[in-house]
Amino acid sequence: MLLFYSILLGEDLVENRYIRYTLALLFATFFVYVIPWVELFGEEFHDIPHYITRIIYLKGGGDEAVYHGIGWLFSEPLWKGIIIAIGNLFEDYRAVLYGISFFIVFTYTSFLLKRVEFYIAMIFLFNPMMVHLFIEQIRISFAFSLVLIAYEIYRQSRVYFYLAVILLVMAPLIHTAIVVFYAIYAVLYYADSRVEDKKYYLVSIGIALSVALFIKYGANIILMMVGDRRANYEKVIESSSIAYSIAWFIISWILAAFAEFKEHQSRIVVAYAITVMSFFFFSSVLNMFAARFVAVIMPFIIIAISYLPKHFKQGTYLFLLAYNIYSFKYWLKLTLI
């Protein structure tokens, strides 16, 4: 009962580490093991059978292409090692994959509860975009979970600096797209001390457009050169509609115009959120799928929104809440709304 009333009273509750972890455990359990997502969605998540098929194939001695040099780095060797370990150590592969999802949800939730109110975290981690990220797209979300842990370790104690570095190195070996997140941060960090005031956010939008153009026309050439299986990937996966992505572009402009903060590091967080949300919109215009990039950094987007003045923050939260409700309507094919 005390826990319930504490939640209603606001954010002081999540400042306690043990209670924060307890809430994260409860939410992860409810999200992964209680809600019957497959039955609600009406079909199996597409990536899960692919993971299981690959586990069975590799356990049976199946061969895959051998890469060297840069090609090896792009081949996500750590994820292959994890897949092989699952096949050798466990019988119920689906249960292990759901266990990974549980770890991901717990990491995202505990990271966010440290920084925003409980109800805000729950509302914006509970939407179709995050369901796909947590339950289906576990490679990229697991990799970014390591980034979040590394961030926490580095912020809490520089004594564990090398552990944070190890986690940051491991992440792109699980999913290569993490390199894109690193590159965006590096460019924003470089520009932070060289661009003043709101111009910095215009630069971040320009970076988003540049990254979208590079991935559309440049990255595919590199993937073809190293013989990567993801070459021409955009031809086999449907992009998100402009109508679906423009909401995030609107939020990015709201942040660019009105975000306020005290710490200098917060400026980079806001710019990071603006860049990725704008990248999603530009990718949709270029007919590329990029919704998962927004989902991956959702904690930073929610944190960035918290820097808005009170009325703009509340309005943006309501806007996103309505967006999530209608996303569920179309995702679950509801006719009641």
C-alpha cells in the first residue's frame, strides 16, 4: 500500500535505488511474461523464428560465411557467439530469447526511472514501437542496453572506466547499427563547443539529414564491398510512412525551440534526441525503415522532453500519449476507438 501511494505522490520514490530496481523488475515481468503480445498482435513476431532457426542451424553444424578484417567487424561476431551458446547450453530457445527481452526491459526501465517520474516512464515505454524493440528486435536493443549500462557505470564511478569501455566495444559486435549511434554522438560532441545557442540544434537536424543520405546512398556501397548480407536491405523491408514519422519531427522542432536545462551535458542529450527523431523523418522521406532508431534511444527522448518548460512539456506528453493510443489502435486493429 505504501508503495502504491508513493507512486501516486511522484518521483521521490525512484530516487531510492532498491525501490527503483524493484519497480523495474515488476514492469519487466509484466511486460515480457504477463501480457500475451503474440495473441494481441495476431501473429508471431517475425524475428523470433529467424533467431530460433539460426540457433538450430548453427547447433547442427551449419556453415556461415567467414569474414576477415572489416568484414568480420560488420558480421556481428559476438551475437553469433551468443546464438551458438544458447544452442549448446539450453533446450528451450524461445525462453532464453524472452529472458534476453526481460533483461532489456529491466535495463531501459531502471535507467529511465532514475531520471523521470514513474508514470512518465511507464506511459512511454508501453507502446507498439517499444514492444517490437523489446520482444522482437532484441539484437539492437540488447546491444544498446550495454551502452546504457556503460553510461551508468561511467557516470557513477570513473574507477570502472575500463569496464564501461569493454561494454561499449561489445555493443557494435552484437549489432553494427550501434556504430551509427556512436558516430552521431561524436559529431554532436565535437560541434557542442563550436556552435552557440540554438544554432546547435539546427546543426543536429542537418546531421540527421546527412546520416540519412549516407545510409541511403553510401552505406549500401560499403556493405556490398565487404560482402555483407545486409546489402540492399532497404529493398526487402517496408519503410515507415511519413505520417507516422512526422510526429517525431514535430517534437524535435519543439525541443530545438524551447528546451531549457542547467547542465551542459544536457544540451548534447537534447541534440541527440533531435538528431535521431529527425533522422527517422528523413529516412521515411527517403523510403527507409528507421523507426527502431527512435525506439532504441527512447529514454533519451523522454529525458529531453523533461527539459521543456512546464506547459510545453505537458503538451508534448499529451501529444505523445495520444500518438501511442492511436498506434495501439492500428497495431492491434481495434475498431473501438
